[in-house]
Amino acid sequence: QVQLVESGGGLVQAGGSLRLSCAASGRNFDIYAMGWFRQTLGKEREFVARITPTGAYTEYADSVKGRFTISRDQAKNTLYLQMNSLKPEDTAGYYCARDSRAWSGGSSDAREYDVWGRGTQVTVSS
């Protein structure tokens, strides 16, 4: 049973940075695309970024492009999200997720992911 555990969230001032981590248990971390999503109360889960199994390709939501960087460390079974130039509108719970299909390129659609972490809260003050 694969489990995902996020960490690294917290309170930061606008313009600051945070790095989120997502530790994956189990095997075969390196054959699945991974994604980051975020959600605020009363809103649907929103795509943030995804990365292919080898890390060769990434995709970002327009709202974070140029500020956030997704990466993965296969040896550590860990996914990262480096967040720079944070804005108050980035405030949300952040969730990592594993694509349901081995060797898929991943997707911006949350329905394509079948394993989710419990999330880590990011709060950006103005």
C-alpha cells in the first residue's frame, strides 16, 4: 500500500519561499507521474504542477508558472514543490498525488490520480 506524506507547509510573508516535500512509501515511485494540487475551503481542488515518471517533463498552472518548481528525487522516493515569490492567493492546503497509471505522463485532472496525501497547509500573509 503506497502512502504519501506531505511536509514543509507553514506561515510565510508575501514574497517569501517555502519548499514542500512529499515522501512516498512502497515501491515503484519512479514509474508514476506525480502531481501537486491545492484546495481552499469551499473550492474545488486545483491543479498546481505535475512531473513525469523520469522527471523529464513538467507542467504548471498559469497562476504559478515561473514561481513554483516541481521536482523529484527517485533515490529518496520524494517529490518536491519549491515555491518562490509567494502571494496571499497561494494560501491553501497543498496535496501531492500519484497518477493512477504506471508510465503515464500525468495529467492536470485530479480524477486521474488515485493516491493522495493528507495535505500540508500553506498560509501567505500580506
